[in-house]
Amino acid sequence: MNSTIVTTWVVMALCLALALLLTRRLATVPMRAQTLAEAIVTTMRDAIGAVVPLERDLVFPFVATLWIFLVVANLIGIVPGLSSPTADLSTTTALAVLTFLFVHYTGIRSVGIRAYLEHYVKPNPIMLPFEILTEISRTVTLAVRLFGNMMSLEMAALIVVGLAGFLVPIPILMLHIVEAVIQAYIFGMLALVYVASGVEIQHQRLQKGLAP
């Protein structure tokens, strides 16, 4: 647990340092690093806008930060002596809870608390317990899924390296990098899908011409 906390703080420090470095000297004619950063930001904005076009600007800071943090956190496990914080259930649980809170914050911010809460009892109030169970289960699934994938990935890498020595480090390293990026992408996309379900009422209201 202590090592996870320390590694998590290291990841946050790396993300902050990278952000400060890339934004310190922004230029009208960007250099390679700025061009790459702008391309990444644009790609993330487009991906978010494709799922939640009406709330892209509201959702972007959270999901983009989540993606960047997860990529760095997942990849830090390839550093000898360090373990990915996302291979610890406490970290993935915290991220899932933050996502849970952000989903409801976005829904309430979009349509108002009354309209948002009403969709839990439509078309019939008997659906409320099932809706609550769904919210809990998908949050738990979000946490356990990332934890299980990252823990199994690190264990597999240790086992293979332990059996084969350092004869096959490059394929294992490449597998870790690809899987780390994929898991970060999936977690962020699931968060986007949950946000989209929370603001679905707003889309319906706009289509009916009832949006404020």
C-alpha cells in the first residue's frame, strides 16, 4: 500500500512536470514537442466529442486527465523496481469512485438535479432498486476490470522473465506498453459511455425542443 501511494505521487509529479514543460513556451509555429502535444489533445477532444458532443467542454478536462494519468501509471510498471499503481485495487477503486461522482455531477449539471433524478424512476418507480444496483455494479466492474488486467499483465511479465531470463525482454516490454495504453483507453471510454448515459435526457430534451 505504501509503495502504491509513493508510486502514485511519482506518476502525478511526472504528469505535472510534463504538462508544465510542454506549455511553458507555446509558439504560434510549434516545435515537434508542441505539435505532438497538440495532436494528442485534439485526438482526445475528438474522441470525447464523438461520444458526448453537447458536453465535450465539460467532460474533456476530467477524461483527458484520466487518460493521461492512466497511461503514465500503467507504463511506469516497466521501470525496474516499480509497480503500476493500477495493479493495486485501492487505486482502481479510487479512480472508479471519482468516475462515479463525475458521471452524476455531469448529469446534474446538464439537466438539473430534478430531471436527472427523475430518470431513475421512469418509466416506473419499481425500477429504482435496479438502477441503483446497476450504478454500483458498473462502478465495481470498472475498478476490478482495470486492476485485474494490470495485475495479470505484471504477473505474466514476471513469470516469463523469470523462466526465460532476459532472452525475451523486448516482446514482453512491447506487450506491456500496448496493453497499458489499451487499458487506459478502455477505462476512459467506459467513463465516457457512463457520462453519455447520464446526459441522455439532455439529448432527448433538445430533440423535443424543451431544452432550457
